[in-house]
Amino acid sequence: MENKNIPAVYYDFSKLFTATKNFIDGHNKNHHHLKERLNANHRATAELITRLYAKQLNKAITLGEDIAEELPGFKTFNPSLASCKGCTVRTIINHKERLKAAGFITKEIHKGKSGVELWINPAIFKAKKSPTIVVEIPTHLKNNKTVSDGEVKNLHPLVHEQQELKNNNSTVDKLTTEKEGVRLSAHKEFDNSVTGTQQEQHKNTRESRNSASKMQKKMATSSNVKEADSAFLLQLVRDFWNYTRLLLYPDTMLSKPEETEILNYIWASVFKKFKITGSKKDWEGYQEILYKRIDMVSRWLDRNPNRWVPPPHLYFNPENKRNGFNKTYEWFLKQELLKKEIRNQILIQKTESEWKDHNKGMGRHKNKTRLQLFRIQQQRLSQYKDERLLQQYEKSLHNMVNL
């Protein structure tokens, strides 16, 4: 079959960034007052808008839309821009006002729940298209074509293709949760409330050859177990990202390469590349702690609309030591210690109240001896397996006895 060469055009990101830089430099050259000039933060916001707008236009061209006569507006959301830039919504609004005053943004329409629509100065997108050749792929090869929406760093892959579980029913963009914090195991045979995708445990349905030796069967079984374990661990990464995306980045739109990059960052920084040995139960327990840490961040964001977290490719980057997700571990430990301390105080207050009632001949333990009451309280507190709680109890008991 002969391939048809169809001439097409697209917006070159490098040329658009150059045009954006020239526009801002020209504006600053003609304005000497500090309040009228555009600083580095304004430039970064302008470049972000240019990049996202160019992606939107290139996608429209790919779908065959005719935008030659008039460019459509750039449709977006203020929270999405703030999440991509790693700042507050108020900062994005302020930057847009400065860019409108400078003439970079020529028009803005607010559309309520549909977000905003921006029109960029035509000088930025004028004659910035570069020709390319789109090769029509034969029909019988289209199913094998890998679609890539962008370029990312060549990071170490999560897993080889032959090790991944088959999952052709993923509907990540349609995920909904009925209740915050509801999570199911990654290897249940029913629908997972986090991913919305049916997950089945790995099975080896191939029959062994009659001539296979015991050693060959043992090696095959070992290989299948390792493959299943690998799939289980990598499913933890995907489940964690899906849960995080629902709570922290519900309005963020990502391409497949960008999402792959984020998954690799999570695999490296959050799960430490699975170099720590542990059973499935251990990893499931660790996953629950990760979910609690995400819930903490979500509640923290809900308490104040001006709070924000960095975009996911920065939040989970192993090199981000300043405001990355790993910083929440110390926060989580403090919360857990505080909860234990409050629990211990309540338990000690209960034991003291029982001793006061016993001395007055009152309460449920009034017919018990002092030694029996001590044994009852000691047995009850030892169930918590907290050495500090027992020490506090001994100190409190000493004070109560000497009253």
C-alpha cells in the first residue's frame, strides 16, 4: 500500500517562545516605570499561556479544524493555570491583569463554570507555523501505533511491557468517588473505587508440556510469581496517582507522556523504586499511610482557598526537597503523635476517675480490691502496646495512691 504525503502546518513552540520574549522585551524597553514593566514571573505566566494555547491549536489542526482565517480563543481555568505554574489563583489573576495592560492578552471572557477564554496578541501567533509532513498509516498498522502527545525525559521505565497486566478498560478521566477516603485493594476481582477499572489477579493459563521436568515447572512458577508481584507493586503506584489526582488535581489536564513522567517520579520518590523488601501486606499498609497523607493535604487545601500545592511533576520530583510530597511524612508523624498523646490523656483521666470513685465506694469497681482494680486497668492499657502510655499510668497511679 502506498503512503500519502499530506502537507500540514503546526505551531513551533520555540518560535512562539521567542516571539513572547521579544514582545515582553519590547514592552519593557518602552516603559521605564516599575509598575508598568513585566517581571520574570509575568514572563513565566505568559510563556505558560503560550505553550498551552499552542497545544490547543495544534490539536485543533490535527482534528482537521480550519483556523486559518481566525484563531479561536484559549479556553482554560484559573485554578488549572495556578496548578501548572505552582502558585495561587489570585496570583494568576493579577498576572493576567498585568498582561492585559501590556497588550499580551487582548481580550478575556469569563464563562462561569466553563472557565475563561483568552485572546492573545496576534503578533505572537502570526506566521509562526512550520510545515511538516503527515504520513497516512495503513489501516492494518494503526492498532500498533503508539501515540505520543509530547516529549518527556527518557526516564527508567516503570516495568517492561511484557510484565504489565492487561488493562484495556481504563477510564481515568471519568473517575468519581462517592466518599472521600474510600479505597479498595488493587487486586480485588470487583471494580476498584479508586481507578474505576476491573483488576484481576495474575493467572497463568498455559498448560505445561508433558516433557517438562520438575525444575522447569519450578522455574516457570517462580517467574510467574515474580511477574504477579511486580504487577501488584506497580498497580500500587497507579492507584496512588489516581487517588491523588482526584483529590489534589481534579482540573489538571495531562498528556500521556506527562502522566508517564509523573508515574516515574512517584515510583522513584514515594515508593523508593521498591528497593525496600516487604510482603504484600506491608506494602498495602504503607499504601494506606500514603492515602492518609494525601487526605491531610486535601483537608489543608480545603481550609483556605489561597493555599496551593506544586504541580504533580514538581510535587513528586525526587529532587524537590523544599515543598515536595515527601515533606508530608514529618507532618504525618506529628499528627499521629498528637493523636496518641490526646488518646493517652483521655485513658489516664478515665483511670484516675475510677480510682476516685473506688475510694468513695462508688462506681462499677466499688466491690473490687485495690489490687484487682490495678490489674483490670493494667490489662486494659497494655492492649494499646504503647510503652509511654504505661509509664504515664504508673506516674498517675503513684499520685492517686498517695492522695
